[in-house]
Amino acid sequence: MGTEARIVRLRARVEELSQTARVLRERAKKCLDRIPEYQRELEQYQQAIRASPPPPSSSGVASDYLGLHHQRIEIQGITPGKVSRLLHRVRTTRERIVSTQRTARRLEDGAAKDERRAAVLRIEIDRLTDQARTTRAAARNRA
């Protein structure tokens, strides 16, 4: 009965590992599903930056037109400080995308590792089942 009890425990462990792998894969998929949203956000920031005015010239000679242009832009709400904040958001959004990809990859690796462990245990279960079957057949032949 020791072999059969061990087989039952191993089957339970295989089921547990398979369930864990499924959960990890679902979590990895959720991570990857968030990336397009981050990419859209990144594109919006980049469009806002492209729409922003160039920085004022440092030559000290600024035309009235340039001054009026910057006043108009500031009225619209795009200031040089806002461009700086947008650049920061672009950088943090890119970092978020990379971090999310790493998380998804780590979760996928964990799922693969659990599946490998489950496969090894299935082989062990098959070996123990064959061994128990052979032992029972030998016992019947002796009797």
C-alpha cells in the first residue's frame, strides 16, 4: 500500500503543479494584454511633444513673432515645463512596458518550470505504477 499511497500523493502534486502553471500563464497573459494600452499612452505623449513648440532660441535675439507664438502656446496650455513632464512620462511609460514584459517573461518561465516538474512526476508515477503492477502479477503467480 505504500506505493499506491505515494502514487496518489504524486498525482495530487502533479495536479497542483498543473494548476499553478495555468494560473501563472493567465497572469502572464494579463501582463502582456496591458502593453498595447501603455503603447497607446506612449504615442499620445509623443504626439503632444511633437505638437509642442521648439524651445526658445538662446541667442538672445527673439522676434516679436516668436514671443507671440510662445504666448499663444502658453495660452493653449503647452509650456516648456509641460514638455519636460511629458518627456518624463514617455520615459516612465517605456520603463513600465519593459518591466511588464519582464514580469510576463518571469511568469512564463515559472509556468514552464512547473510543467517540467509535473512531467518528471508523471514519469515517476508511470514507473511506480508499472512496478506495482509487476509486483502484483508476481504475487499472483506465486499464489
